[in-house]
Amino acid sequence: MTESLLFPSRTYIGSGQLFEIPVLTKMLGAGIIVHGQSFWKKKEYKLLQGKLAVKKSFYQYKGGEPGLADVRELIAYCRTKKAAWIAGIGGGSVLDLAKIAAGLYYAGEDPEFYFQGGIIGSRGIPFIAIPTTTGSGSEATNVAVIINEKNKEKSAIRENSLLAHSVILDPNLLIGLDHQVAANSAFDAITHVVEGFFSRRATWFTETLALKAFELLTKNTERFYELLKAKSNEISQEYVDMQLGSYYAGLAFGNSGLGIVHGMSYSLAAIFGAPHGQVCANLLVPSLQLNKDFVNDKYSILSKLVGRDLSEFLTDLKGTLKIENPFKAIEIETKPVIASTLGSPSTKANPKEVKDQDVLWMLAQLTSK
Ligand SMILES: [Fe+2]
């Protein structure tokens, strides 16, 4: 068996590491920092501005999942500014947008060409990933998820050259995160871990990372949610552990692939506009029932780590985090979901070989009253 592992070149972990940006980009020249709606209100924004040589290096993204038009706009902006690097400070959407803009900086075709499977023949410019949520794992992967606004089709562009040059995990950036956003993100991360651990492409290395991520995420999610809900202004160990758990989960699934939950999630999230983490949270337990007999002793390994049956633990955690099921008693047009699920690379890594009837069964579980 052969194995090829992908990791960002360098990872900075800890309080205040955000301010490594000027140091690590010193030799590169001027760059652009893409950020979401909330970053400019944080004290770190002003502090960072003061430390950067070129003051007008910031690009505020309007929010939401990025579409092709957003990618085109950011690439054009960065080219005008002759950016030598792009950093993304934000949740999964901001990171994906910054990542794809850096990756396509020198690309000759329109982003739609790559969205439809065209190969990126050039290397792009360095991308620095700085997550402000704990879930997407985008900082660790070579994938960017983009929406085609014309038909609402959501697709992942995968290319090794998209992998972050550097990752900065600064827990200060989690202060002020909305607790319900954090709850959805945590379930996204837990789904990454479980699907990555169960994946038919899992190896000793990805399993080891996934187990550590599982431990960090399942031990800390509830307390992290409570601290955010209480609007705590102090960072505590839970913040650091959630950031690490999410990152390790990203490194694991980035190298092992995922499963049917992520295979189904794109089409379902696109149809209903439901947050990705919420979709994952509602599909994860049914996927465990589907796959349980195909993962050897892995289900019981995870159950042992949480001290009880894994499905029961996750069902209770979803309840504690007040994650709703928007699909309950809803009629879903099954054909597009089946087609999108069976065509997804995530589905191909699922332990049980996925057939039409498996997707229908999952949909029935999701929509049952
Ligand atoms: Fe995900």
C-alpha cells in the first residue's frame, strides 16, 4: 500500500500568533488580508493594521458561502494590488474564498472552468489560513467549496496547490463567536472526524489524528458552547482544544476523505440554504446506523471514548446544543440528491458502498417526524 500525506508547511498555535503575519510575509512583499464581517470590530484588527507595512491590505467579504462572482472579484482586486500572498481570517467561507483566489491568481481561465473540473496548471501565490470558527477544517485541506450562482450548484475545487502555506490558530479570534454558529461548526468538525476515521481510505496516520481530534472535540464542545453563550471575554483551554480538534480533524479527513454525510450535504444545503454543520448534525447518526457493520471495531472504539453508545451520545449532544432539524416532515425531491451524492468523491470513501436505496433510506431518516 502507498500513502501520500498533505500538510500545510507551517502551523502557528497559541494566543497572539496572529501577529506572526508581518513576520512570515516579510520576505514576500505586500499581500491582501481577506476577512469577514466581524473581524474589523475586533481589537486585533487595529493592532494588526499597526504592524503591517502597507496599511490598506484588508478586503472585507460580505459573508455567506462564496460564489463564482465573489471569486472573480477578489482575484481581480488582488491582481490590481499586485498581491504576493493572500491571508484569510474568518470561518470556512472566508477561508475557502481566500484559498481559491490565491490558488487561481496566475490561472489563465475563468474560475468557472476550474469549478467544472478544469486542471489548475499554475501554482498561485501563498495562502495563509487563520480560522475564527472551529469546524470547517478548511485551514488544513486542499479543497475550496464554491457556489455557481446560476444554478445554485455547490462544488468543491480540489487541488494540492490550494493547500495553505501557513496556518495560524490564535484562540483570541474565537472570542465573540456566536454560540449557535459554534454549535453547527462543532458538529461539522465531529462529522469530519467520524467520517475520516471510518473512511475506506483511512490509514494509521489519519486514524491517529482523527482519534485525538475526536477526544478534543467531544470533551470540549459543550463547555465551549456554554462559555460562548455566556459571552465570556477570556480565552480558556476549551478554546485552544476546540481549535486544535477542528484542525486535526481537517488534517485527518483532508488525507483520508469523508463519507455519505458530506456526499449528501452539498445538495441538501444548496436546496434549503441550511448551514452545512446543521445538515451534518442531522445526517451523522443515520450514517452510523448505515455504516456500523462495515467499520470493524471502529464504532465501539469511539463509543468507548465517550463512555457510552456513540449514536446516543451524539443525539444527546445535538439536543444540548439546540441544533434543529429543518428537514423534518419536508418533502425532498430525491433524484437530484441521489445524483449529487453518488457523484461526490466523499461518498466514494464511505465504508459501505452507497447505492440509490441507501441515499433514499438516509433521506427517510432525515425527514421522519
Ligand atoms: Fe464539513
